[in-house]
Amino acid sequence: MAKSLSDKKRQANPRRGLITAFLIYGTMVVGLLGYFVVFPESMTESTQAEAARTQTLTKPVRYEAVIANWNRYRNKDARADAR
């Protein structure tokens, strides 16, 4: 009788592992689906090329502002040195 119980335990362990893995995977899938149902605006409709183009359009403006500020700062120093 003891031998038949150990055989049943050996068969139950792989099944238990498969069921646990399936439950974890199912929970992850349901969680992701629920996230995108609750927060649909987080999904972007633009492509990566559009995002890159927008980013490159804004960067030169920032650099131009930094250069303009640096020129103002140097002009103030030059005027102070001239006095």
C-alpha cells in the first residue's frame, strides 16, 4: 500500500508544477490585459519614426537657447572687463 501512495505522489508533483506555472502565466496575461483596458491612453498610436522626428525638432531649439544664454553671459563679462 505504501508503494502505491509514493507512485501517486510522484505523479502529482509534475502536475502541480504545471498547474502552478499555468496559473502564474494566466495571471500575468490577465493583468496586462486589464492594465491596457484601464489605461488605454498609455498605448501610443505614433510610430518610432514620428517620435524621433519630434525629438530632433525640439533639441536644436534647446541648444540655441543655451548658446544665446552663453553669449549674453560672455557679453556681460566683456562689458564688465572693459570698465
